[in-house]
Amino acid sequence: MTQAFSNAGYGQGEVGWGTRPAIIAVDFQMAFCDPKYALGRSDHAQRAITNAARLFPAARAAGIPIIHTAVAWSHDTEFARWKVPALRDIQPGSYEAKIHPDLWDDKDVYILKRFPSAFFGTDLSSILTTNSIDTVLVTGVTTSGCVRATIVDSFSYGFRTIAIDDACGDQDSGPHDANMQDVGRRYADVIQTDEAISKIASLAAIS
């Protein structure tokens, strides 16, 4: 954090964990993860996949739900005003809309969305509330887009929000770092995968 933000009072204290976490895995779908697609060629996003593949088994072993999202559109009217034309080719049920196989388990939840936030126009908030979730761990791609939008909405819905820095990815590190720094000033705690795995283990030991 720069001195100017610090002097203005940003980033004071920690959000902290509650007792019932869940993981939101934002758009770890093949369109963003498979290097044969232009959107999936980012080494930074591949780093996020590698770390999520370590985090998710630990979460499942501890009984922590994992909720995946994916974007897809059936009609131009659904696609609205996105400024990334390549996204329009993603159809519901297509290979591009499938979750990366290293990250998916049949016990996980899959939610289709059409807009950036995992919460907007979906039943995600109801799923979390019904399962008494109080803490949301956000992972996924892309940090400066759908990941950030999900972090902001998680905060707005009143969940303790934890961004897993190295399990989120962008087209390059600059936008990722800037957005992680910014949400860390305002809405969320920002931690690394190893710390998240350690905290999950400690919660599992208590329960």
C-alpha cells in the first residue's frame, strides 16, 4: 500500500475467517484455461490453475464446498455489451464452458452466468446462505474482471471475503497485482494458497 492510501486510512485491520467457509472458483473453464484458445494462453492464469489444484482437494477433504462458475451465452441478446468478442463463441454445455478437469469434482457445484460477478443474476447468494456459509474464499480468472467483480459483490452481500492471491490469474501480472492490492485495501483479506490450506486444516481439526 502506498503512503497516500495508508495516510487516508485504507487497509486497516483484517476481515478474518468465520467458521463456515466456501470456495468460489470463478470461471476456471476451458475457454480461459486451455492454451489452444487465445484467452487461455496466459502463464499467469496457468499459475492460478496449479495453485487451485492444490487448494481444492484440501478443501474437499475438510468438507468445504466448492462452487464453480462459467460464462456462456445462447443468444446475442444475452451477450449484451461485452467488449471481448471471443467470449460470444462460448455456448452452454460446450467444451469451452467445462471446468478444467484438474479442478472439477462431481461433488462441486456448477453455476452458469452471463455477467462478471458470480453473484449477479445467479442463485449463488441463496446457496451460500442456505448452507450457513459466512466466509468466501475467491479464486479464479480473470482477476481484473470477473474475480474482482465477485470479490466486491461478496463483500456487498455481507460475507467475510478472502482473496487467494496466487490461485487467481489474469492475462499478465500487472492488472492482477493492482487489483489484488486494491481489494485488499477495501473489501477482502488477500492471502496465498499455502496459508489458506493451513487455515483449512486448522478449522478441520476443530470441527
